Amino acid sequence: MSEAKKKVTAAVGGFGRYAPVIGLVLVIVVFSALTGGGLLSVVNLQNMANQVIVTALVAIGAVFVYGVGNFDMSLGGAVLLSAVLGAMAAVRSGSIFLALAVCLAVSALLALIKGLFSAYIEVPFFIFTIVLGSVISSVVLVIMGSETTVYLKDAVKPVPSFDFTQMTIINVICLLGYFAVCLFLFNYTPVGSKVRMMGGNRISAKQSGINDKKMQVLTFLISSVGIALAAFILIIRTRTIGSQTAGSTGTDVMIALVLGGMPISGGPKSKISAGLVGALIVTVLNSGLTMIGLSTGVIQIVRGIVFIIVVLVASFSYRGRLLPR
Amino acid sequence: MKKKLLSVLLASAMALSMAACGGAPAGGDSNNGGNTQQDSNGGSADANVQDDGGDASGGDVALDGSYPAETVKIGLVGYDNTSEQQMAIQEYLDYLSEKFNIEVMYSENLADAEGELNFISDCAAAGCKAVIGYYNEALSEAAKTAADYGMYYWGGFGGNKDEVEAAKTTCGEYYLGGYTLGEADYEGGRSLALALAEQGCEKVVFCSGGASFGVTQFVERKEGFLAGVEEAKANGVNMEVVKEVEGWPGTDSFTADQTAVMGMEVDAIASSFDVAMWFQPVMEAGKAESVKLAAIGEVSDTYHDFFNSGLVSVIVYDNEEVVFGNAIPLILNAVSGNKLVDADGNGFQYEVQRWTITTPEEFNAVYDLHDSGNWVVTAEDIAELLVDLNPDANADTFKTFYGSFGIESVMQ
Amino acid sequence: MANEKELLFEARKLTKHFGPTVALDEVDFKVYRGEITGLIGENGSGKSTITSIAAGMQPATGGEMFFEGKPHRPSTMIEGARLGIGMIVQEQGTVSGITIAENIFAGEEERFRVGPFISRGKMNAEAKRVLEDIGFTGADPSAYIDTLDMQSRKLVEIAKTVYNKPEMLVVDETTTALSQHGREIIYNIMRKMKENNKAVVFISHDLQELIDICDTLTVLRDGKLITTLDKERMDEATIKKYMVGREMKGDYYRADYGTKISDETVLKVDRVTSGSGMLMNFSMEVHKGEILGIGGLSHCGMHELGKVLFGEEKLLTGSVTHVASGDKIENTQSAMKHGFGYVSKNRDTESLVLTASIQDNIISASYDRIAPNFVMTGSSVRKFVDEQVESLSIKCAGVQQDVQFLSGGNKQKVVFGKWIGRDCDILILDCPTRGVDIGVKAAMYQLIDQMRKDNKTIIMISEELPELIGMSDRLIILKDGAAAGEFKRSETLDENSIIEVMI
């Protein structure tokens, strides 16, 4: 390959690598201008910290799952089931710690089910997760029985409630804590490297002695912690969990990952920042679009256009890297 | 390669132009944004009345969108932008936006509590001063969130008193109140039964919607309906429920039940929600003459022809202007420092009427009002309830005014 | 003789630039009828560039071409084919999801029209005849192409090319993918072309096959034509000298003979029958510090043996035992625990993650070494990777570069680095020098020999007899999943005695 060509390739590749961050900055700049600075007011920053949390927690964990090449469509369902059972536990006991424990246990159990399935059954994983997702929503309906919504205020003894600032603090701690742990696992331990290699070439990864089944279960477990935290935060923030809770989380996470620059088929180009950056872009976009007061139909159109641009840019840099020498 | 670049450019151009279109008016408003905080502090009635409000004597101010001086932004939490009721509300609020200096932001279709709270916080960031909780999944949390941001909250209706009380507590001084329809859903169901009894229907089918899944609203409507049937019996009408159809249209069981009903001898089909899904089966079975339909629904195009042809004979109707439009005077008063309060100094629940429409005359009267751009509750009516414009206005005049609207008063 | 030769194709001052890179530099190249012309050179020397320009795959930057005396400027491959240039390339050229016959007659279905229908029967019969013409029997032309293995698909492709009766046939590194049987088929086709006074251009890495087949051999280096050798002057040493541009040392393979093999057994294979049925009741022992060569025809079970040793394949009966610990090798993890390493024959699909960086690939088998406490620091990774890149002199822009952009030789070095870095005691190498340049090949042999001297055990599975003979202390030949013969290292060992056992 010629020097000039190499430079072009490197530049395009480099652009591809930073595109999500550039996109985030761009979205922030554009909407700050359009909202007359309102986007970056203290109130709205707190706002967005609260809004980003569910998508971000789930998306960060999902990087591990998607990274090995498991396309998981049951993420929203997992949040729903954890939140419903966690909220019920809180109502029965009045303890938010028990609620957290139940959230963790439920999502871990789902992770094990997914892990067993992907390791031992030869059906495309995403098909399994589609089925799992709908099974979960039916299970939730059965569990809730005659009630459609679980209210924390019906608890046997008062469940502590948090004001706006406390909530923001809890959110930021959960998000940064989980992100830090995931960042560490993904970039500074063999776990992340193994995930990338498995996503790139399962056979090669196996031949390098990477324990495929164990790793898959591990990725689901890591992701389950994010799911549990998201469910827990939903419980204490909304104090109201219905059968529609987290209905849009699955798609939000997928959009966030794509916007964040994560190859949806996983592999060596997976990056942990995709979950956080992508969730931030989605949140700023949603918040900004709502704030400038577009009608709801137009919001959806604009969101779609942004999504298409990102995919185009992503495929642009991807092609650049694969152009023949 | 060139094509790709071109498409990216085109797409971004579109995105920007669209964003710019929507952005222009919002940008203009934000110039005034600095005063917002002051206003929301003046929650109690003795707060200093603004200058322009003082000058105006009752009713003299031209209702051309100049009052109040500063645009009042309001967020409306809805769950379905395409529902007839929400569209009717939107139409009414559009009318009021021309008369008063208000601007309403509508949420996207919301399904869960998370989305509801996120929208409310976005409203705060966009400079809204009040939130209309047309839909609520997590009433007390929504009210609390609004209060946290210093926005007034209007809402809290339906049967669940505990929820309303909880919202009152969490929202505190920012709670504006909301209407009640008495035992709204119970009464709605009862009115259906009584209206049908009056028309001499004996064998009735009842669509109970979500009652069998335990959805409170529908459970109460069903209880009300059954009570109405008993009442009719006591009055000498030999009325009985020959079949209960559970669930929603579009499911297999619902379709099966519909087929079964068409094979039965029935006088009327009452639905605790919409009834439009019965039009076709009834007509196809050639029973349009013998079967009467009754619904809790809207005065809208959907029912216009069928009501006039006699197929639909009862609609229990919540008039949007009366039931939801009352949020506007409450908000405008609160924002100008004249929050209407009850004896205990808090926002309050007040009773409005649910209209039971049983004749084409009644239906057409209401329908024509809408159609010709006339309103049951006009901007002028609302101006009378604003303390700034009419110093005599208070909580009692408000309650009396909205409580007085029934189908009879409209007919007059 | 010379004046009887009829010129078919000529390139004059043919030049090709890719940006500032000069792939071909004013090359004059002639192809005569009734001759097999060989082309050789290291990767990137420009040999495929000449033929692809001649066939119309890409335009030249400068120079002229003549075909049958007329100026030749094909703008597409179809035009090239119409003019009479047929090409068999290294990459897969068949279309999945359609039958063998449809592959052969793609675009020419009209010929089998009967009324409004295409006659499958006629097409299949014709296909069968075409396949048998080239000596490929036993395939059902109505079967889907996907039912064939790589080699048979290649043969179908060859049949298709030959069917179009080209005046000049280009065989571009096709033989690498083929077994001896497949190669024979190609050799026969080339010879037949020659007999019919057509021309063949044969590109290969395999010196021996070029020497055997070609009438003249043109050597390219760095886009320049170095020399053209006639039959008498073709010998490996000369060719290598021209290719590399310097005299190759004599010890291309290892030079020692009579080195004593240790009596210590490190690995024991006991009556193994593999899950795929390619190995039948096979037993052997491997000694410490030896290079054990495993050879045979391509379906003899030797590649499966490699996988069996590494715990990659399920066993029906028997066992593989690591002698020192007495542990059975049942999966990759247990093999690696005892210091096994494995380089697959299918480097790109099994041994490497192509889209991952050199660094990620090199560390992918050694997490336990780099991060014994679970924490993987940048410095420990860099140290580990740099060591391998340096000691193997992997040519790359940086360790973060994707492996897919490396040349075949450098890719293979990365795979080696992955296992050498792990400090493996027992290395199983399946076709370690496949598709690798001579220069890199020599380096690999030196490396393997060095590992032997470091008392490591190497099991080298190969389809190339010269390297097995040149490198092994002991050579086991497999046939139909069982050991057919064993040879000790010796200067007198020659290919013929081994081939006798193989077939």
C-alpha cells in the first residue's frame, strides 16, 4: 500500500474512531444554540443525568454481550422483569435493599438462562432473545395478575424516598461506578480482550484457549448487573412499575450502541465507551428536540435522520478501511 | 463515493432545516426566560399582583393573545397523540392559545412512568411553568417531579383517591387540583345501563374491557353498570346481562365472542369503552334496526352517522373543555400569583358533570358546536375566572362555573 | 528451435502504478504457443499484476500489449475471455447456491434451450462430459456446488475455464489449495494445452512444480523483470538467488544429521479414532526435543491428527496423554495447561482474528502470563508484544495495525508469535509455511530449528515433502487415517520412497 493511501486510510479510520465523540459534541453545540443555552443549564444537566441512566447502564453492559457477537433483543424485558419483581419485594418488605437484591438475583438468573442457551443450543441467539423477550412480558402479566401497576406507596412500611438532588447523586454514583468497573474489565483485564477476540473469530478464540462457554456466561452476568441497577433506579425514581416499564429500553440501547460507534456484530472494534457516549447522544438529542418544542412527529423524523447519518458515516469509514490496497 | 457524500450532505441539510424551523419560535421565547423563577415563588394568594394585571378591570382586556404579558409555557402529558379525546383537547387548547399568551408542549406517546418523568423534566428545561397531567402512570411521582422543578401540576382524576392524596402531599404548594366526576367510572357505567333501560332494552351485552384483568377504571364501570341494571329491574324494566364480552378488540377471544353475540337475541350492546368495533358486525348481521349500541366515548365523526341512524343510542361523554380545559384558568391564576385555593390553602378537587347523550338532537347540538368553532367554554368565560381580569373570581366561582355544565345546560 | 516458436502474447514496457507505488516497471514479457511459461517472484513482485492486466481485470498505466499480433487492450475480463485469455485464480470463483452444471454454464444457458425451456438434462450431461474431460470424475453435475469441498470446487472452476477453449491459460497460484490429485489434473490440462499449441502462464510459489512443468521461467522482483530462465538453467538455488537478489545460504532447511533424539516421551497417542472418522485406531509417541514430521495425501487424516493432539476434536475411542503429568488431553484448555500450542492449516479462518490488531492477536493465548493477577497493564502487554514483533521481525506499521492488512508471511509470524510468546513446550504446526514467501519460509525454518535446539517438541504437519524431509527428525506418513510408514532423518531419504508409502 502506498504511503499516501495509508494516510488516507488512517485518517478515515481515525475519523471513524472519534466520530461518536465528535457527534456528541456536535449535537450538544447545535442544541445549545437552538435552545439559547437552555440545554446546558444546571437544571437540564441534572435532568439529563437522570434521563440517561437507564439506557446508559444497560448499554454499557450490553457492549460485553454484543461484543462477543450475541445480539440480545431481550434487554428491555430483563429490565422489566427485574423491576417488577424488585418493586414487589419492596412493597412486601418495605426495604429498598431487598429490592436491589431481588433485581440483581432476577437479572443474574436471566443471564444464566441466556448463557446456557447460547452455549449449548444451536439456534441463532437473537431469535432466542426475541422469544425470551415476549415470554418475559407474558410472565410479567401473570405475576402481576389482577394489578397492572405496582406502587411503592402501597408498601407494608414506608419505602424511603429521595428528592431530586439525592436522586441525581445516586444516579451519578451508580453510572460512574458501573462504567468504571466495566471500563476496567474491558480495557485492563483479559475479559475485554477475550470478548473482542471471540466476537472477531470464535474458532480462533477457542483455539487460543479462550473458554467460550464460560466467557459467554460471564458477559451475560456483567450485563445483568447493569440491568439490575437500571431496574433498581427505575423503582426508586418512578416508584411505579407497570407492565409497560422499560418498553423502549431495548431499542434505545441498540440505537445508543450504534450511535456510540459499536459494531453491532461485535468483534475487535467493540469499545466500552460506545454505551456511555451513545446513551448521552440519545439523551441530548431527545431532550434537545423536546426543548425546542418540535411537534412529536417531527421529532421522530429528525431522530430518524440523525440515525441514518450516523449509519452512513459509520459505513463510510468502514468501507474506507476495507478498500483494496 | 460521491453519491454517498451527497446523501450525507442532503440528510444533514434536511435535519438542520427542520431543527431550525422548530427552533425559531422557541428561541424568541427564551428571551423572557429570566423571570421564571420569581413567578413560581409567588405561590400564595397575597403575592404582589403584577402591574398590568392591576390596571385591567374585569373583562376589558382584549383576548388577542396578549395576556399574560409573558408567555406561559405548559407541558401536556399524553399517552396517545392519535386518540380522539386527546386530539379534541389539543384543538381546544389551540383555540385558547390564540386568545391567551400560552404555549403548550405535547409529549410523545408515553407508555411508562420513566417516560412520563423524563418528559416533565424536559418541560422544566424548556421553561414550562405548569404541567397538565392528562395521562398519568405515576401520579404522585409526576406531581413531585413537577414541584421539584417549580412547576405547577394539574391532574389527578379517576377513581384512585389515595393516589390523588399522595400527589397533593408530594406536590405541596405546586398542586393546582383537578376535576372529579364524583364516582366517575361507577357513574359512567350506571348511566349506560339506565339510559338503555329508559329505551326499553331488556337483553343486553356488556363489554367489560379490562375489568377481568383488574384495571380499576373498568372494574368500577362494570360495577356501576351492574348496579344500573339492578336499579332498572327495581323500576320494572326486565333487564338482564345476557353476555359479558371481556378484553379488547383484535384478540381472538373478542372476535369469537362477537360472533357468538351476533347469533343471539339481544336488544343492546353496551361497552365500557369505545363501541365502533360493533358497527360492522351488527350491520352485516342485518340487526342495525333491532340492536342499540351504547358507549363511553366521544362526540366525534366516528359516531355522527351511526348516532343519527339510531344504531348508537347512548354515549356517555366527557366534554374536553369542561373536564380538561379547566386546567387553563387554574394555571393562569397560579402563574400570576393568584392561585385558587380551598379553605385549607391547597389546590382542590372539584366536581364536573359527565354527559349522557341519548338523542340525536343532543348529539348533533354538541357535534355542531365543535364543527362550527363554537365552544362550550369560551375564552371570555375563562377570562371571568382570572383574578387579574376579574378581581371577584375565586375558588367558589370557579367550582360553580365548571360544575354547572351538563348536557341540559348546553341544549339551552 | 527458437525461430520455430510462434509468439502469442507480448507485453512491451508494461507499467502499472498504484498511486506512487510502482507495481510493474517497464516489463517486457513474451508468451509463446506450445510452451508453459512460469512466473515467479515474492509476494508483491508483480507477477499477478501482469496477468490481471492481460486478462482485462485492470488497465495498465503505461506500455503496450499484443495478442496474436494485434494490439491488445481488454477493458473487462469478459472481453479478455472472448479474445481467448482464460484465468484460474487463487480465490474462490464459483457461485454458491446453484448447481455444478449451472456454475459451468453460467451465462450460456441459452445453448440448452428446448422450446421455451432450458433443458436441465442436456446441461447436466454436457457438464458431466466437460468435467470428465479434465479428469474430474465422480461428481454429479446436478448437485449444488456447496456440496463440494474446496478442491472440487476449484476443479469445477478449472473445467469452466478450459471449456471456453482459451488460447492462453493463466493458472495463478491455484495449486496451493489443491491436493496431489488436484494438482495432477491441472498439470495434465497444462500439458494438453501445450500439445495443442496453446500457451500457458503458470504462477506458483512452489519451485519444484515450476521446474517440473515449465519450459521457461520468468523471475520478477519489485516490479522488474529480473531474468528469464530456460529449462536447462532451472534449479532451485539459481531461482532463489534471482528471486531474493542474493545468494541463499545452503542451510535453507536445517543442516544437521544424526542428532540423537531424546528417549523421553512427552506425548502419547493411544489407539485414537477421531469423531470425524478421519483417524482410525491411530497410535504414536512423541519424544522430547524432536521435530516430528507428519505427512500424507490431503485426506489422510493428518490435519485431524493436529486437532486431536490439541484437544480440538472429539475422540470416539483412545486417548492422548501428556506423559509427564499423566493427564489426558481432552480440550484446548487442558492442552494449553501442559504447554501445547497449535497453528492451524487454515490460518485466516482459525488461527487469527483478521479484524483485530497484531497486539490483540499475539496476546490472545497468553492472558494467564500477561495478567496473572487479572490486571492487564499497558506496559506488560507492550513488553510481551514488542518482544514477539522484534524477535520474529514482523513487518508492520505498528502493533495496533489490523492483521488483515499484513502479508501472508507476516500473518503467519503473528500466529507463531502468539505461541512462542506463551513459551510453549509442544508446538503443533499444521502447514506452517503455506502461502509464504521464500524469504519468510527460510526464517520460519530457522525459527523451528532454533526451538528444537531449545529442547522444544515440534510436530510439523505438512503437504510439502521437501520441507518434511529437510526438517524432521522423524517422519510419519499417514494413509487413510493410519500410520503407513515411518522414516528416520537421513541425507539419503528421497521423495520417491516416501511417495510410495503415501499412495
